[in-house]
Amino acid sequence: MKRKIIAAAASVMFIVGGFTASASSIAQDSPTVKELKLRAEFYQNDLDLLLDKARRGNFSDFYQDVVKFAQYGEKYPQYLLAVMLLKGDGVQQDIAQGLVWLRLALEQKNTEWQKVYDSVSAQLTKEQLESLEPMYEAYKARFGVEAQKMSCNNERMEASNIRIHQCRKTLVLKEYYTVYEYN
């Protein structure tokens, strides 16, 4: 599957002639922010349901949920959103936004995601990559690890000695996650 993503994204890069990056409404100068406290149990249940749908592969059925959790700073949904945008799977293809979401997901170090990012970004010119920087900074300021009160650590995988880099929400009062929504 990862090879298909890389191949599809790479082939699109050659088709896209006038590559331009715009940060759309997310890069507003003064967005309004709403802080929410969500019960960790319900939050995790919704996230698990989303990931289960992703394993089944029908991306168009859960686009809004992917966007919501990506904006809450969750790294795997950010990666999923990036792939959807890069491939145009269930959404209109948008290489610029896909690459920005993928770079943001890389706050959680993952070698497979890094390979996809490197493959797609290698198809862009230096100027095109630089044009993505303001959009990336705007997304990071709203949906990055620090902005969404997350922490990243090396954790041991369940039933294994293998350690992986994971980013997780920080529990507040032992039962809530804080999320920030931007308008």
C-alpha cells in the first residue's frame, strides 16, 4: 500500500504544472480558538472507531472524523489525511496540503511516513517546498504537538521489546483530554 501511495503521489507531481501552496482558511491571522475538555474514555473510543474504519480502507466514509482528529493533533489521523489528500482518495486531491499534513504527522517519528514524505517532496522544486513553509507553520501552531498539549516519547510496543516514538494527549484531572478547535 505504501508503494502505491508513493507511486500515485509521484505521478501526480509530474502532472501538476502550476503548483501553488495556499494556506486556505486555516492560516487566518487571528482565528478564534475554543478550548474543550473531552472525557478521555469517549475521545479514545471515537479515535479507535476511526482507526477501525481506516483499516477497512473506505476513506470517503470518515473524512470529517479524520479531519477532526488530525486537527486535535493526533498523528495517525494526520498521516491518514495526508495520504487521502496526496492520492485524492475520497477527497479532492491537494498535494500541497497533503504534504503539509504529512510533515506535521512526522512530529511522531515514523520511518515509513518519512519515506513517503521524502519521495513526494523530492518531486518538488526548492521554491515549491519553501512556499509550503507558511502553511506548515500555521498548521503546526494550531494542530502540532505543543499547540494541542501532547507529548512524544519512545514507548515499548505491547508484548515486545521494540520501542517506537509515540505522541499522545496529556490527561487532565486523570479523565479529560484538552483539545483546541480553531474557526
